[in-house]
Amino acid sequence: MTAQLEHPVTTNEMRLFEAFDAENPDFNAEMIDGEVYFNTVVTHTHGHLVVVIAAQLLAKWCVTTEVDTVYEGWHGTTLLRPDLSVSDPSYRSSSLDQFPADEILLVVEVTSRSNPENDTVKKVRKYAEAGIPYYLIVNAIEGKCLLYSDPKDDRYRGSAESEFGEPVSIGAPINTDLDTSTFSTY
């Protein structure tokens, strides 16, 4: 278990982002390649999807929401806060301010109405670069789930799509079928 990044990368972009983030605690801000994105409204549907998925994974795994996810390979220009991060249960009692991406087994993002391409394009590349084994996109606009797997470099080599209502099978070490029967669209 890695406690925290030993040498976090501090860049001018990251310092500016951290200042903005500290001054605006009500924004859900993220930075991707030096660009800051924020969302102030979480809809009922978005929140419901996050809670339903978390409830299915909590018994066996450490499940966190919107934790600062960092990776040295992002060179201090990206800080992501996934809707859900799943890691080894040994992290349940940790209180890390920044969670190392290499300790995450699965990230889940529920698409936003305002900028779904962040979740469906930009974050796919970033999570693959960080080597996160699984990335699940819950597309509440289209009523579909897309599970990416087997990261290499800046892409995932595997993917599986399912409609809301069909189970989403996540492989080892998570080994579960997520029930999507109560998922709904915006």
C-alpha cells in the first residue's frame, strides 16, 4: 500500500488550480492537461447512480467519492476527482488528501450533461495513462455503461458496452456483476 506520492509534482498550473479550488469549495473542480473544469450541480439521477454503484461494492472494497486522484505521469497538469474510486479494503481507514492512481482498481464516472466528452474521451486517456485497471463510464444521457479494461500507455485495449438493465461484469480482482436494473437517464 502506497501511503502518498513521495514526490508530488508541483507546477504553476497545479498551484493555480489549488488556489482556485481552495477559494471555491462549492465547485467540483478538476484539471485535465492544464484546463480547469467545474460543475456546481449534481442532479438527483447522477447522485442516485453513484450511490447505487457504491452500495454494491462497499462490502468488499474501499469505495471513495471525488477523492483527489494524482499520478506522477500527468506531470502536475491533471488532477481528477472520479465520482467513485475503488481500491483495496486496507485503504478504508486512510485519510489521504491525494490518492495515488496506481492504487486504484476501478474508477467510475457518471457522465454530466454539460460536458460528457470529459468522461467519454479525455478521462479515458488519463485513466489509461495512470494504469487504472478498469474505467466504468455510466452514460446517463444514452442509458449505457462502457467498461474499459487492460490499460496500455494512453489507451485501454478492452471494452464492453451494456444497456442500462443489463449487468456489467468487472473482472479480477473485483470479480462482480454490477446490477444496473435501477439505473435511469437524465
